[in-house]
Amino acid sequence: MKHRVDPDGPAEHGFVGGVWLGTESQNMPAFVVLPDPVGWVKGGAPAWGNGYLPSTYQGTVLSGGAVPIRYLNAPNGIDPAQQRRTLDLVNRLNQEHLRSVPMTASWPPASPPTSWRFGCKRMLPRSSDTTRESQATRRLYGLDRPATAEFGLRCLLARRMVERGVRFVQVYCGDTNGWDGHSEVDANHARLCAQSDLPIAGLLRDLKSRGLLDSTLVVWGGEFGRTPMTEGTTGRDHNPHGFTMWLAGGGVKGGQTIGSTDAVGLRAAEDATPVHDIHATILHLLGLDHERLTYRMNGRDERLTENSGVVIERVFT
């Protein structure tokens, strides 16, 4: 989640997992992305990008199959010993460069130890293998139903990633056009709701049953809602003025609604929560002070929440 899609702008929230929180596993990425296999998200890779941070901190895209991460395996003709020598050289050059730039000396290295790639080769295929999950678990996520099987699989993979120490998992529902119902909005939303409702409920139940929900913050949302008035004859236009997000687990006080829209559902009218406040609150729930979370960029201490943001205390009190 970020304020704008800008390759040189704010970094995606998931980078927090790789920088300030660190990874819980030396053999897994800290930030994993599970896009919809039907189509790439409209914003493209910047949606999980590193912004002005080193590229190491962008999300790692996970896909199905025997090789979940592209280019993880060495090209044909490159044996492990040769690859090890190459990676050792890259690490040595990175360390020499880091020592030559004093202003970044207190910042994490430009790239983590490349040895994690070797661990990923062993761990990721096993982490992505759901064949040993019980039939009850598979039904919980809707893997036994055509409408929910695809998104359900990615929700199940998200739980498996969390279990194995991945700090931040970003799951997409919807292809390139996704929920963008400029026409046939009823059919569009009905189809996507049918795909996602059961799996996301299954994920919450599964996390809770395994004792993971209290330590896992689940955020469901998008970039905007839809207008209450029609666009054309069957569609609804973008509405950034009043829409809904929900949070669960991770210290969130459940069973409450914060804020409301006006009578027609167009604009936030009561207890409006700007996106910067939501960002600040998410960071607070991760144990981070958004006002102190900065990165030196072009002579300025940049904040993930830019120049504003107030923690919404009602979320957790």
C-alpha cells in the first residue's frame, strides 16, 4: 500500500518487513507477492516496488509450479560452485562499495547475503507444496470449488508463507481490470466476491485456529471504491472520497465500525480516516513509529507517510 505509484516515490509497505522488522528465516524472502495468475495488476510491479530504497527491498513475486520464483535456479551450464563464486564476488564488491559511502554506513547493506537464494531453492518448493494439507483445510479455503479454488490457493499459500517466517505477504484478487467496474458492475463484483469471500474467511479461521492471528495483521482494501451514481448504463466510476477497508488480527480490536459515509454513500462524512492515517496505524500495529521511520534521500529524511498521518487509536483500543 502506498500513496502513489511512482518508481522514485514512497516504498511499498512490505519493505518494512525486509528492512526494519527483518526476516525470520534466512531461507525465505521477507516480502512475498501473490498476483492473480489471470492477469498482471494494472499498476504493475511498482505496486510492490522499493521506491527510492535499494531494489533488494521490493516484493518477491511467487508463482505456481516447480520454480516459484523466476530466475532462482542457475542457467543451464552454470554449476553450483561457479554460481557460489559469482555471488561471493558480488557480495565482496557490495561490501567494498558500502565502506566507500559514509552516509549509508548505518543503513542495512544494499543487498542481503546472496546465500539466501540457495536456501530458497530448498525451502520455496516445499513451502508452495499444498498436497499434504488436509482435505478439511482445502475445503476451508474453497479449493474444492471451481469459483474459489484459485484465490483460495493463494490464501493458503499466504498462510504457509507466514508460518515459515515471511514477514509480509501481499495477495491480489482480480486480474488487470479487477474490480474496475466501469460497466457491468453487478456482474463484475458478484464474480469477484464469489471468488474471494470464502477463501478470505477461511484464511482468518485458519490463522486463528493455529494461534497465528494475534501476531498476524490482515489488511483488506483497494485504492478506491465506486460511486453511488451510475457511469453509462451499467457501471460505476472511481470513488476515492468514501470507501471501506477492514483490518483483523495483529492487535486490532474487532467487532467495530469506524466512520461512515453520507446518505448516498459518496463521501466520508463521520470519522473520516485519510489514507496517511491508515498507513500510520498499520505501522503502529507493526511496532513502528511512522514519524521516526525515515530514510535519507536527496538530503531529506523521507517518511513512508510523507508529511502527515495520525495513528487511529480506536483501531486497537
